[in-house]
Amino acid sequence: MNYKYVGTGIIAILLIAGATWFFMISSYEEDLGTNNEYAAVDSTSNLTTEKNNSLLDISFSKSDEPLEWSKLSISIDNGTETMDCSKGNFTSNDIGRSKVKPKLSSDGMTFTVMVDATSEDEFTYLDLPNLIESNQSFFNLRFSKTDIFLSENVTGTIIEGKNFEDVVNIPDQDFTVSSKERLDWYDYKLSTHRVEPEDKIYIINNNGNYFKIKFLSYYNEDDEARHVSFLVAALNGSTFPALSNPLIVSPAKCTIIESISKSDFWEEDEDIIIYENNFDICSDSCTIKIYITYENVLVKGTTQIKLI
């Protein structure tokens, strides 16, 4: 046996395998966002000094699926400030530096929350109803890297096979998830060395107030690990103080009006209209920049439009 050729062959195989593995990691993309693309046009009504003008119409130029409003964020920039638009009455404030960053989705009821869980030695504690960073004396969930635990007296249950929007009622099942064990919320993909959230929804019972949570990602916009993001909304009229906390939300300066009917989805054939909401965004010719994200990922489409 020619050991030289055998050794060369083994080295070649290892190099090919290593190159393949490196390519898989470097080219990996999370299964978030959408392939839909949108187009924006100037609304037909003329701009005035009034504070309730329709500004622009948006529709899909390419559509593969309806998009859940709970996962959507639509923002516009008039050159002076960037404003989040909402189907409801409120939108998010910039809370600055914090380990807990909630952002109200365009449906006006669901938050996308990102938690900094990067510390090697300490947990990040979350006050769930208020969506603020707390401490070990008072919290509902605690985060450290991939480890997420409920607090005592908080229980949970899991729903699988449903969209986030479809879960509207408290499920008739046992709440067996407790503080005794960490949440089973992710899979680790050895081939790509990535943490991927499982397709499940947690229902959390916090002293008779119920919340639904769906984990989205373990990475931030810079693809840095240990930044856990998730959707959260209240169920069955449960108290959700975050929706009225002036430190977190404020009146929306632009509103989203659906042309077909008010629904949980931006439908594939549906136009939406962006209106001023008692705020003078554009009273004369101006250029508006548009930012639309779905599951925290930018959607392709018209990036700016001139209104006349």
C-alpha cells in the first residue's frame, strides 16, 4: 500500500469537507423575513397644511404569501425624523441603552422584544407585563445565553402547528412548564453551528394574565449571538401595561389604513394607505423614505418616494 497516496487522499477529503463546512456557515441565512416585494406610489389627494393627509399607497409588486401584521413594522422618514406607523393608536419610543428592547409592531398590539443575554455570569431579568429590565427580586423570565427560565409562580404550556395570529384563546391544556427547568425553545444545528428557534408558541400564565410568546432568533441585526428576540402579545383581554407605558409607547404620527378590511394579515392583493395622524408630516412637496421589516428583516421594495 502506498501510504503517501493514502495520506494525500485523506488530506484532500478533509480539505474539501472543511471548505464545504465553512461555506455552509458563511452563507447561512435564517429562515426569517419574506420574499414579497412592495411598491409605493403618491396618494391621489393633494398635500395640504392639514394634519390628516393621505401620503402614499403601498401594494405588493411581488407576493408569495400574506404577511402577519404582528410581525410587520412600517416606518417613514420625512427628512426630519423617522416615524413608526401603526394600525392602532400607539407606536414605540426609542428607550436608548437597555438590555430589554421592545418594539411595537404595526398591528398596535404585539411587541417584538430583543433581550441582551450576552453576560457570562449574570442573567438578564424581564418584567413581562411591562416589558422592562428588572432584577432577581421581581421578574417573570430570566435569560442567559440560550438558557431561559420562568420565575416561580409563573407557568406555561406549548402550542405547536399554529400561526402566532391564530392563537387568540387560552388553550384548554395543562400548564406544566415551570421554573424547575429551562425552556425548550431551540434546536442547535451542528452543520452550521447555529441556534434556531423551534416553531412553537409558549402560553405564559402570570397570575391569571396570559401572554403568547414565539421566539424568533438568537442573533441581532449584526448576526451577533446571545441576543434573543421574540414576539409577545396578551391573550383574552389580559392586562398588558406595556401598551400604555409612556416610556415605551407614544401616539403614532402616521396610521395604516387597509383598503379591503381590517384583518390580521396584509393580504397579497391588498393596498394599504399611509395617513398623517394629527401630525404634519408633509404639507408641500417632500421626499419620504420608507422602511418595512417583517420578522425584523427588511422587505425589498420602494425605498423612497417624492410626494407632490
